[in-house]
Amino acid sequence: MSVARSERRPRGELSRVLVVDDEPDIRELIDLTLSRMGLAAACAGSVAEARQALADGEFHLCLTDMRLPDGDGLEVVRYIAEHHAQTPVAVITAYGSTENAVAALKAGAFDYLAKPVGLEQLRALVKSALRVPGSQQQGNHPLQSLTGESAAMQQARSMIERLARSQAPIYISGESGSGKELAARLIHARSAQASGPFVPVNCGAIPENLMESEFFGHRKGAFTGAESDHEGFFQAASGGTLFLDEVADLPLAMQVKLLRAIQEKKVRKVGVATEEPVDVRIICATHRNLRDCVDKGNFRQDLYYRLNVIELRMPALRERVEDIPALVAAILKKLCGETVPQVSAAALQALAAYPFPGNVRELENILERATALCSGTTIEVDDLHLAPDEMGGENPGRGSETLDDYLNRLERQAILEALQKTDGNRTAAARLLGVTFRSLRYRLERLGIE
């Protein structure tokens, strides 16, 4: 069978979209919508016809159904990824078929739509897809914000370049201070949403009773204290990226609502009966092991699979010691401008031997303190104020403890001291420690403190 060309295809140099669906009504609906957007459409009803169309000409976007007479949409996704890497492809799935959507995103799909196809969502997807920068463009603008040439950092930068072209939800793992938010900002800056807002949210810092309102917004009078209409994080991030930091701290009730918002791409404000569509790319991060949280029942498995479509791991600083001199130079330039102090070889050696439990963030703090305390123009070992038992070799303070065990012991000690100072008042202890009550409650459970 030959590929059916749109009879309404406009003349001129227009963006071309390949529509692959075996249902004539769906093809007609999408074709008409694209035509009204000033786009040229070509329609195919099978995997074979789609391949033929791709062989005949160049397309700027492909929309494919998952269920086709001679195969499935994943075949089209993989074929385009292999032979037409600069063409973004989105899949159309049956309502509720999230497994298919996740499989397509992992195979390289840019985004997905659920049937019945909503025209507003279709138009938003098409606009986003046609803004996606191509591979050649990306290659001309190497990422410079992630300092270091270690193998771990080169791999992270390469992954960020690939992830920027996708709409797939991304889970960034890594220890505190390893640069998870920076990675999220770089993905956003290289993505089709770059012109939209980047909205970072610390999920552990929001009171549980205000979470739904903060995420989805509320209408005036929806509850006591709601004196005016309020836009939530999803509305604020419209057309851009919503970065959910410390997502493991979300309570289970909020996890259910977040899952629905991601699946349906719609949110409902508190006090409003109807839902509104949202065009938001989700990136999440946590320093905790999210898989362990699922196994312990603290995090929903279905939400885990929706968020962890693609994982980006940010390496700890101790895993890329060779990057420390370059990081030191970059941080000192940021701190001191043109009058950058020298760093002695002994000081650099001491930094290389230090385990950095706080990663790059801790290195910044150490250097900021050192620039303030050094008496001359050169930072020496003593100016760093590193703990002697942390500078290489067997650690008499930790013995054979792993770093996690060591940090857990310090955390337990700090919490017990705070509880003692507040006579066991957890709310006051949380305030003293500078964490939320819910965060303290979780830490008490994790550390087994009664």
C-alpha cells in the first residue's frame, strides 16, 4: 500500500509530520489539527508504510500509534532512533496503558499522548517537539557548567545532551552536594522547554497540609486562609520544567495525586471541580535510594516507575578525584574574581585525600572559608581546616565503618542531642535542627530512634 498524503498539505517550506495510525478517523483528526497549525502531514497505516514514508523524505516529527496491523509503535520508535536520530517521535497509547508509554520513552520516544487524543495536548506536544534542538546543534554548544574531564563527568555530560531531546521523566540520583539540581538546570537549558520556566521544588520543605495547594493551586475561599486565587507549581512551570528535589520525602497521599497529574497531564486546583491541562516536563531527584524506599513501603511503586523512566546518576566527588584541581580553580574564580589566590601543592594533595561526604558543595564551603582565613596569597593546608582523621589512610574516628554508617552515626547523635535539649519535643527538635517535622519523623524511623 502506498503512503496516504494529506490532501490539505499546505504549500511552501513547512515542517512535515508523519502520522502513523491504522484508524482513518484518528489520522483525519490529527491531520486536520496539524493543517490548522500550518504544518504538512503525511499519513501511514502500518509499520511498513511508515518506513516507506521515512525513506521517501525528511520529517520534523512522527506521531505513531502503539497498536498497528503489522507490529507496534515501538518498532517505529526504534527505527527512527536508528536511522533518523534527529526526528523526534511521540507515541499514542490506549487510555491507562502507562507500561507502553514508559517502554516507548525508554526506547527513545520524545513524549506520548493517551487516547482519546485531546487536541490541546496534541497541539502542545507538537509545539514542544518542533522546538527540540537537533543533535548537530547540540554538538556546537558543549556543556561547560559541569567542571571536570574525568570519565564519570564526561559520561554525565553525554547523558545530559541525550536527555535534553526527550520529554521522558528523569530521575537524577546522587549524594547531597553532587550537583543534581545543576544537572536538571542543564537538561532544561538544552531542551525544547528552554524558553519556559525552570521551577525547583524542595519536596521535604513543604508542610503536608499545604502540599496539594502548593503543587496544584487553589481557588479563593477553598479553605481557611485562602484569601485569593493561587497558582501552584505545575501552573508556574507551564511550558517548562518542574524539578522535584528530595521527591522521596513526599507523603504517600501526595504521591497518589502526583502520579495522576503525571499520567493524565492534568491538575485540579483545590476548590475547583474541573481539571486543567498542563504542559510540564518532570525531573526529580533525591539523595536517598528510591528503590529501597519502594521496598520499605515509603514510596509508591507505580510512581517510581513513572518517575524513573530514565536515570541520570551524578557521581560523588571522591569518585572523580582527578577533577578536584579544575574544580578548585573554577570555584576560586567565582569566589574571588580576578584576584584568585594560589593553592599550594600540599593543599591540593590534602583535598585529593579528603573523602568529601558533602561533595562539591562541601568543597565550595571549604574554599570560601580558606580564602577568608589565609594570611597571604597562597592557600595552605592549615587554611583548609580539614579534620586530621579525614585526610587519607585508616580513619581512627570511623574505624571500619562505611561512609553511610559514619554519617548515620553523626545524624543519630545530632538528633538525640536536639531531643535532649528540647525535653523530647519533636517539633522543637526539628526547628533546632533546621528540618521539617515530617523530615525528622522519617529520620527517626530510618535510624530506629524511639
